[in-house]
Amino acid sequence: MHRRTLARIELSAIQANFELAQQLAPGARNVAVVKADGYGHGMTQVAEALSGRAAAFAVATVDEGMRLRASGIDEAILILEGGSSADAFAAASEHCLTMVLSSEQQLEHALKVRAPVWLKLDTGMHRLGIAPRDLLHALDSLRASDIEVQAVCTHLACADEPGSAATLQQLKLFQDATLGLKLPLSIANSAAILAWPQSHAEFNRPGIMLYGASPLLNSNAADAKLVPAMTFLGEIIAVRSIAAGESVGYGARWTAQRNSQIATVAAGYADGYPRHAPCGTPTFVHDAVAPLVGTVSMDMITIDVTDLPGTRIGDAVELWGRNVSVDDVAVRAGTIGYELLTGVSARVPRIFNA
Ligand SMILES: *Cc1c(COP(=O)(O)O)cnc(C)c1O
């Protein structure tokens, strides 16, 4: 490794966040969501760190599930998107992956394969799931083919908004549809684990909170006692003095108001730092905040270190982590922590700390 831009992953933080999910919902078993390469943290390493603790793992696709299975994970693996072909269902069955069925077509595939499934209801998100009125019919056809339904689940659209009426309505629809079923239920994602205790059920499905970012609007991870698991670091590769009135970066969008010290950091949007982060977005050098100045380039950013006179070439800069919240950077860049974490590119080596 000749470029010291990296993402340091604290697996113990992920374990602590998992424990928090358990404490918040003592009656639930947690399915750890590790799709999209563990939200950018390394799917197999995250799963290994939670193996023996998580009731199951969840990924989006059969291919992700196959990779996780190949890495030696023995727990159940849920495929949240299910699959769209007979081949996908055959592969899932061959690798002992549990499909989440959310359409009539998927039900047809499942009836041929006969592996255990989860069944998903659309209670208002209108993305995936069968209509509540079709639930009993679907359960009958699965039962007739001796297919085990391990859980009935749904997904909330507005769990990140405290007190949302839409969430109350989804919860009510789900409760009515599943009344008297005697099957395990699953509703809660991270936001619901943190903010909607009435949604906690046999299985919860924490994702983003495991990585120490906040799923809630107007709140940050620290409020919820979550520990950020990723520290995204860049290295200072140049420091220069510029005079008041001079500009920095593409488009000359930032102009120094005073004589300034500008450090160039080896991390840009090709590494996953958001191109739309505005001037003033915090980075952290030594013990202090240094604001982003100028436009984010593909491989570099520039930061104002005028007030940090000890700054040198070779110093590490935290782009997000324990000192700069990924949620804060995300809000400034007009996005969410999920997008930043999953967007750290393959060019950035992940370094794992137990
Ligand atoms: C991604 C996903 C989750 C996890 O959501 P977070 O907001 O990251 O906790 C849970 N359930 C389903 C169906 C998902 O697709």
C-alpha cells in the first residue's frame, strides 16, 4: 500500500452496537443486515464478528448470500430482495439461503424449490411485498407444498420520523393482517429499533445502527450511544501558504479571506468522499477541526489548516469517524450516512481492528 487513504474498521464497535440493539429489544432476535458489503465495512468480516451473536444475517441478493456462505458463515442468511428467476431460487436453495418472498411470481418459484421462506407484506411502503389481503392464500399454497414459513415481515417507510402517522398506520395494518397467525413476525429496521418499541417482534433487522450511524432524522449516532465503526482517513500530501484573495480548487469556488495555510488531502470523490460536500464541512486533524475549502476533486480535497500550525505532510486526516460524524458530513452534502458508508470505493483499503 503506497497511498495512506484507508478505512479503519473497528469490529468491536460493531459488536457493541449489536449489543445495544439487543438491549433495546430484549425479547427480539436480531438479524444483522450486512448487504452492500456490510454497508461498506466488509461483509464477511462483519459477519464473522457477529457470528454466534446474530440470529441470522441478511443481504439483498443471492450473489451476496453465496459469497457470505462461501466465507464460512453457518447461520441462516436471508435474501431481502428475493430473486427474479428460477435459477436464483435454485441457487438459493443449493446454498441454504432463505428467500424473502414478496410477489406472486416469487411464490411460484418458491413452490417449485420447497426451501423454507420468509413472507413479506406490503403495508404501505409500496416497494415490495404482497398485499395483506393475499396473505392467507399465500400461506395456504406454501403449507400445501410443505414449505416452512419462518417469519412474516414488513418494512416501514417512515420509521425515521418520530411519531409518524404513516408508521402507526403500517403497524396497525400489519398487526391486523397477522392476528392469530402463530408465526414469528419481523418489522423493525434500525430506526424502529431505536424509536418504535411497539414494532419490536420476534425478529428485528438492524442495519445502519450496527455500523454506528444514525437512521433518525435530526439526531446523531452519539445521542443513541452508537459507536462509529468506520474511520475514513486521508493523508496530507501537500501544505502551502496562499495570500488573502487567492482561490483554491476547481472553479475557484473558495477564496481566502486572510493569508491561509491550505493542506491537500489524498482522498476525493473516487474514494467515496461526497463531491457535494460544501466548504466548511469538518475534517479532523490531530485534535482539531479543519474545514473543507474548495471543490472536492476526484482524488483530493483541500482543507484550511491556518489555525493548526503544526500540520505537516504525512499527517492523517479523519474525514469521518469518531470525531467527525458521518451523519454530519452526509447532511451537509445533502445525503444520508448510508450513502456515504456504502460509497467508500474499492480503491480504499479496509483495515480491520478486532
Ligand atoms: C436494508 C434493510 C434493513 C436494514 O435497514 P437499516 O435502516 O439499515 O437498519 C432492514 N430490512 C430490510 C427489508 C432492508 O432492506
